[in-house]
Amino acid sequence: MSPPNPVEASANCGTSNEIEMSESEEGLEVYAYPCPCRYCSEYIAEATDYCEQDTRILKHTEEVSRILIQCPNTITLVVGPRQTRLKCHKALLAFKSEYFDAAFFGNFASRNNDEFRMELEDPKAMSTFVSWLYTGRISSTCVVAPAVLWVLGDRLRSPGFTNTAMHFIFADYTMTYINAETAEYIYDNTSTGSKLRTFVKDLVLHEGPLSGDYGADKENAWRELIRQGGDLVIDVALEGSFTCGNSEQEDRPHDSSNHSKYLEPITTRPIEDFLEGKPREGTRKI
């Protein structure tokens, strides 16, 4: 199944086969969607006294600054069948991704310190990930659907990136309904117990794609998906149906009061271990 369509209009990504960080960040406008946190949400009468998004980005950039000052070595990611090249700081990749941490600093780390090949990954999605590493943000010019970014983050074992994509998803579905194609893609590319699967299941239960609110074309696509059966149909049938809807705003999964249910715990090596050169001892929650 192909990935769902992007939620942003396509932007000119250039034709060069070499993407440097300065190019991948060009035109960066932070968050093309309203921040969905409790402080910024229009649905919350008594908000907290700070923006959660700003707090996350501040912590992220502080960590990036510490790493870049002490760990200047870079590596080139060779991505996709056309071998698109993305240059990035090696320690930054490893600190924000357990996958890269194991690949670069684990017991079976590659001996090639200059390049790391990722033939099966999508260059645009990986470029978005690399930009996020430096900024803690997803660019408004990103043409990759947030569900695709979440799946990439899960594959790279980067909970910080999956959570950034998840906030994108929260904001998206406060303004629109999920379509059958996106739901199918998510279930095809996640495993049982996935936070993103749980979000989709809860979204269907509370907003009911067959409740009459989605429109004829979208409902027909959902009916076809339901006829195919599968885990989504089972998950929804065990707790409700595809026809209910009109639940209270605060009960819907994209409401800020429910965000924590769908966010991954942040697991990584403590930054002090990185900077002191301590060996990797496995995943830890911080």
C-alpha cells in the first residue's frame, strides 16, 4: 500500500542529489498548523501557563548545542535507490535515534565512518528527520504525510521524532476527518499495541466514518476497507462501531487532555554519557 497523500502542498525540493543541511532547512517556517498543546488550544478554558511545544523545542535545541560543540564529526547518509546524500553530525543522529546509536556506537558498528547506506528509506522523509534533528521542528514545506513520518521515527527508534509527528497528527485531525487510505497505511505499517494504531482506533470510535459526517466518497472508501476485514475492523468491533460519532470534544483523541495516551516515552542514552564517551548499555527511559 502506498503512503497517504501529504497534507501540505508540494514544495520545490531542488534537483541536486546532494542535500546539505542548509538546503534542507531553506524556507523553514515552524509548524504550519496550530499548536495543539493545552496552553494554545482554543478548546481549553483554563490553560497551563506555558506552551508545551516551545518547551520541547527549547530542550531539544539546548541538547543539540551541547552535542555540536563537543562532537563535530559528520557522516553522510546515502538514502534511497537514487543514492540521495544527506550530511549530518554523527553523534546527533545517535543521540536522537537508538537505531543510529547501535549502528554507530554498538558492538556491531560499521567500520565505514564516512557513509551510511539506507537504500530502502525515502529521501524526503529522511531529509525531514535530519532537519528535525537540528531544529526540533517539522518544516511547513514538508511534503511527507505525518503518518509516514511517525512510521519512520518508529523504525529509527526515535521517540522524540514520532512524538513531533504525533503532534502534527493531533492538529491535523482537529480540522479534518481521517480517510480510509491513511488508516489502512497506518495499520499496514505498525504493530499491535502501537500508539498510532491506538489513536486511529480511538478516532474511528469517537468520530465514526459511517456516521454520515464524512461525505459519500469517503464513506464508500471506508466501506471498502471494512469489507476487507483485518486488525482495524477487529479493534473497532471489540469496543464499538464505525457508525457512532458526535462525541464530546474532550473525549476525542486529538483533544489536548488526551495527548499523553498517544505519545511515546523518551528513551535514549543520557546526554552526559554521550559527551563523556561512555559505552552504550541499552535503552533507558529519561
